Amino acid sequence: MIYFFLLSLPIFGTPSHPKLFPVTQERTPLQSPNPPSVTVYGYHAYWTGNALDIDLSPLTHIAVFNVDLNADGTLSDTHNWTNVAQDLVPKAHNIGVKVHLCLTSFSDSINNVVLPSATKRATLVQELSDLINDYGADGVNIDIEGMDAAQRENLNLLVDELSPHVDEIFLATPAIDWSDAYDYEYLAEHSDGLFIMGYGYHWKGGDPGPVDPLYGGSPWFAYSLEWTVDDYRDKGVPDDKIILGLPLYGRQWPTASSTIPGTATGDGVAFVMGEALSYGSQMGSDYDSVTHTPYVLENDKQLWYPDVDSVRSRISWAVEEQLQGIGFWALDYELGADGFWDMVQEETVLVPPTEPSSEPTNEPTNEPSGETSNSKPIADAGIDMVTEIDTITLDGSGSTDPDGDSLSYEWTQLHGPSAQINTATNTQTQVVLSQEGTYRFSLLVSDDAQEAQDAITVIYETNAKTGCATQNRSSWFSLLSLLLIGRRRNKTHSS
């Protein structure tokens, strides 16, 4: 079997696996744990301690991080694997947990010489498969980040060439693939699972905000875990091939003020989950209801982080969406979060429905309950567009309600230069754009019982220049039109 683990890049940034040291705390083993009903995948980083000390029972897979790829196709840092694999593999197999070796490459210069070379790929396949099979392990996790689009087909070739030699393959790609470097549909078709490592939506070098927003919406961008999952669906990945990866860390940024969204005055610093929980308890925390994220707000800094309840909301959402499962970067970062693994068990060990009793009952069976269910509406903000004129029409007439209830509408701006929305509560409304740029608008529809939200991107670019500049801008404009109009929008949070 082949699995692909899709590890996100920080948005607008470089590959990042925060190297953090967990809170010192005794591990409390679960009492009589049951095996998960969905995939529960955990990365163990060598710097956090001994993998043999981890209670593996809440997991289905553990990935040992990492061995590194060299420019000739050979591997380095193999001691991170050989020091632990001999004892970890039988321990894990004894309780039905699978063990993977994680290969990493964050260097364009290495990716661009190994992936195009059949000879170097063959060297990599041989060394990697030998390390896995010599210890009786179950597969590999390939974490090649920041890959150029020119290597798209070569990565597919690597997967095809490695597949006959190991039982399972995982692969790391970004939560948002800005350059279309990863062939999601091909990887899904040739694998047993795509793991989206959903972190970095607000990253070290950017402004403060949720590291892994569950939903998007004002005052935030639309990009979120939900957006990413919908993006994979749009690109042909079925739900039973999607695994939602979650960070067990937060980040604190120095800021110019206590406003939200804030402006960073320096790089953000990562906090392991346990450390962030302790800080939030001391300083007092608040909760962002849009993204389902706790935060600590101070005059000159902001900390955004996960707690047990926020992680529960993400796991619960993934299970409700019938995704293949969930996973974490990184194991032991949760130390200090009391009840964390009990919560994971509650959300991932699904109790089958009980068989109906054959015993007679005196309870009435045909009495109406007196309650009627209400289906949530479906919001449709229209198709993303590129325009050369400053006045556009937003059209939400594609929104529907499964119960036939009447809907109310509310348009708001999420992002971009200033824009004037003429009548925000109409199904269709005109918008005047103030200047060239990328705009993002949200449509909220409600049937008075439930709400749904969708968003639309508008790129305003005039074609006013002459000569060679006109030709280049026109070509860019046409390309954007094809990319945006050819893409189905995401459907955002329904509450």
C-alpha cells in the first residue's frame, strides 16, 4: 500500500518543521485503550526524546523523523533511524501500529539534481527501501518541500519506482500549492492516502494569527484547513484519501499594538502546546470563534496556539467529513496538555451502533417526535473572476436551502484594497473597486436557523500600458483568467 503525507509550507515562506523541546512531564498511559477507527498518524522527531518512551496505543502509524537526501541520491543522518528502529518496530507491531521512516529534502539544489536523474532516483530507492526492509518496517514518509513545478512529473516517477520495494509510501506537499508543483490527483490515485499537514497559515515571518485556522472568514483570509481540504477535493482527491494533519504547537509574535488582526514587528517564536497552555493559564486567554483558536493578547505581543478543545474541534470536523483520518506534528509536543490523548481516543475510536434488541418493549414506536430537522443552507458566492473594470456585480443567486426556506444575504469584504459594496444585504450587489489589486469577498446566507458562508476572489487589473509592457501584462491577465475561472471555489464554514 502507498500513503502520501502532505506537509504544508508556511504561507509566503520557507519549509518549516519547528524544532521544539517538549515540556518535561511524566507520560500517563491510557487505561485499556481501544484501537482507532480512523488513521491517527504521528511524527516523532529525534530531538524530542526516545520514541520507545511514547505510548503508541492511540496511533495507527508513527513516522521516525528523519533521514536526509544528498545530491547524489544517497542518505545521511541514518543514525536517527538505525538507533531506534530495531526496538521500535516490534514494539509497535505488537499492538498493531505501523512504523515509517521519514525522508526529508528542503533544498531546491538537491531536488533539482536528484529527481530528474533516473540513476540518482535508483540510488535513493535502493538505500531507502533497504533501511525500511532491513528492520521490517512498514513504509516511508517522503517530505520533499519547496519543490519546483518542473519536478512535478519526476516526483511521480519516484513514487512509481519506489512503490514495488516498500509496502507504504507517504509524501509531503504543501497545504497551499502556489506553483502547482504537486500532482495531487495522480498521487491520490497511486496511493492509499494524502496527508495534509495543516500548519503555517500564519508563519514565523508573517503577521500574527492562527497557525491552523479551522475555518476562514472576516477578519481573516479564506485560507484555512477547510479551504485546503476543499482544494484537494476540487483537484480530484476523494475524502477517503485525505488525512488532516494538525500542529501541536503555537506561535507568539511581537506586535505594534493589541489589535486583531495584528502587525508583527519581528519574527514569531514557536511554543510547544504544553508551554503555550501554561502561558495562557498565567496571562489569561481568549478564543477566536471564526477560526476556533485560543490566543493570548498583550500590548506588544500575541500568542496563537492549540488547546485540547480546539484540537478536538478539528478532529471532530475531519471525522464528520468522513476523511481517512488525522495526524500530528509532532509527538511529545502535547506533553503538559492534560487529557489530550483521552480526547483523541474519544474522537477517533468510533463505537459502532448497537444492535436492536429482540426483547419486546412498551415504548411507543410510531409517535411523532414533534421535532423537525433543519438542513443547513448552501452558500454560493459565484465564480472567482479577473476584471479590467472597476465596477463589478457579486451574485449569490446560486445559494440554495434544501428545506426550501427563504434566505437572507450579507456581503462583506475579507481582504484587499478598499471597495464599496452598494447593498450588502441583496442577493446581487454592485461593488466599486478603488484600485488595482486582489480582493476577497464573503457571502453569508442564513435561513434563521443555520448559516453558511462562501467566498469569491476578484483580481482587478487594468490594461492601460502600451508597447511591450502592454503585451506582457495582457498575457499575465489572460493566464490569471484561465487559472481562476477554470477552478471551482471552495465552500466555507456552515454553522
